[in-house]
Amino acid sequence: MTIVVVIPAFNESRTIAGVLQGCRGHAQESIVVDDGSWDDTALRAREQGAVVFMHLINRGYGAALRTGIEAALKRGADIIVTIDADGQHEPAEIKNIIEPLKRGGVDMVIGNRFSAQSTREGMSVLRKLFITAGNILTWMLYGVWFSDTQSGFRAYTRQALEKVIDVGQNFRVSPREFPRESALQAEGMEFSSEVIGEAMRRGLTITTIPITIRYTNYSLAKGQNFFEGVRTALRLFARRLLR
Amino acid sequence: MLFQIISLLLIILIVSRIVLRFVRHEIGSREFIYWILFWFLAAAAILTPDALTRIANILGIGRGADLAFYSSFVIVAYVLFRIVVRMDRIERDITKIVRHIALHEGGIQNPNSKNQNDNG
């Protein structure tokens, strides 16, 4: 069973090496998608032996994640783990997050930062509010409730991602020729919610497991701010209305 | 009277630009008809303000000017919506191109193929 870690990264040269070192031994391969960084993210990732795919310009978290997922599927991954590049997650927990998938009966696992068993360090009240707002929005738009819909630490089976992502839909020139694209078009942070909505729509089984989260000043500064949060919410609403 | 003359001159100028763009094939026939119709109606409203007031009364709006104001609001909102939708599509298309290049340069030979054995 081939396990591949996908890490979207934008200007993460300070932390990417540490994250990749942590992933070693837990996955056969680490894929880093450098989302148009202007620092040495790609170089640092290659030094750690990661397979690097580079976006020429910054396209957002969801876009980078999708590029990495498509690459992982193409490279024969059976299980795909996504993890943030800012060091907030604990790569040693990859074995826990893939466990439900290995046991079977589950298509997608979300690392939950709010379980009673979760360990949280440095999470601000504002961050908690953002995440709760994201949960409420996901519930309003897709009718499902999870206590951490915005977590970037997740694991998917190959079959689940093939269903929700619809690989090969790139470069469809005429929308008339292909009337229905996958709903998963999110390019920004709204990807996190949309992937849950799309998975539920396709009848996939999602479970959550408690994870450790370590916020530092660095990761807090890199995360969503208020305006990005509002923009994410508006994009989610607009997409849902346009469907 | 002065307002009508200035407005009509402006409309003639705009219509001439639309015709020019159509002749140069910069806009399609559908878009050309839309705009010509729009400015024709605008000119008609300026030339016969009483007719506008009559239509407004039929619709239950007091004045012709109010009808013009409400209509412009609806038109602007619609145009804005179309621009937002088009921008969203352009953004997604840019992402597709960026992704294609990233995958291709990363050694995946057929990024659009569903077959996993088609990679490099």
C-alpha cells in the first residue's frame, strides 16, 4: 500500500524541511506543491528528497492541494495524506490518521483539533472563532456537521479522491461539451469545506480522529486572517448559488 | 432640451463605437444586438419622457425618472453578476494552465489522462 503525503506550500522555506523530516518513515513519498513562492521553499523541499511540483504563480491553498493530489494519484498513491507546511501538525500522527482507512469502511479521515483527546498549543480565541464559523458555514451549505471542517491534516483513499476530484477534467475547452464539471473547483481555503460537501454528496464515509496542533507565532501569522475568512465564506456561498 | 441634445450626442458616439467594434469583429452579433437595443431604448426614453412616465405608471411607479433609475440598477447588478461569473471562470482556467505546467514539468507526461500508468 503506497502512502503519499501532499504538502501545499507558499513561502514556507523556514518550516518545510522540518515537516518533511517528520514525514520520513511514515510515507513512501512526500509531494510538495510550491504555490508560486518567492523564497527557497522548493529548494529546501528538494534537499529533503521531496518530489516538488511548482506553480508558476500563486493560485491558493485549494489549487495547490489539488495539484498535489492529482500528482499523487498519477504516481500511484493508494492513500493520500495532506498536511500543512507551516509545522502546526505532528507528522508522527500520520500513522494514526491513516489507520481507519487501512481498516476499511472509511473513505476519508479528518484530523480533529477539537476532540477531547486532541492536544492544542497556542490556539487563539480568534482562531477558534474562525474555525467554528467555517463549521457553521459548512453545515449551512452542505448539511453536515464536523467539529473541525477546516483542518488541513487529512487522509483519503485513492478511490475517494478519484470520485471527488474527477482527474482529467483540466483543459476542457467548451463547457457545452462537458456540461458538468466536478463541484470541487475551490482554489482558496474553501477547498476544505467543499471537499467535505462533495464527499458527502457522493456517499463517501468520513470519520475524524483527534490530532495534536501546535500553533507558533509563525503559523498563526500565516493562517487565515479576518478578510481572507470573509472572502472564503463569500466564495463558498457564490459557488453554492451558481451550481 | 440641452440635456436631451447632450445625451443624444453621447448615445450617437457610443453607438458609433459599438458599430465600429462589430465591424472589426471585436464583439459578436448577439452582444452587438444587445447593446444597440439598450442604447436605442435609452434614446427613446430621452426623446419621449412622457412615454417613460406612462410606462412607469402602468408598472405602478410614480415617475419616469424613477423607472429609469430602477432599471439602471437592475442592469448594473446583472452586468456585475456576469462579470463576476466570467472572472471566476478565468481564474479557474488560469489555475488549470498553471497546474498543467506544474505537473508536466514535474515529469507527469499526460496530466489530463485518467490513467495512472500514463505518468512519466
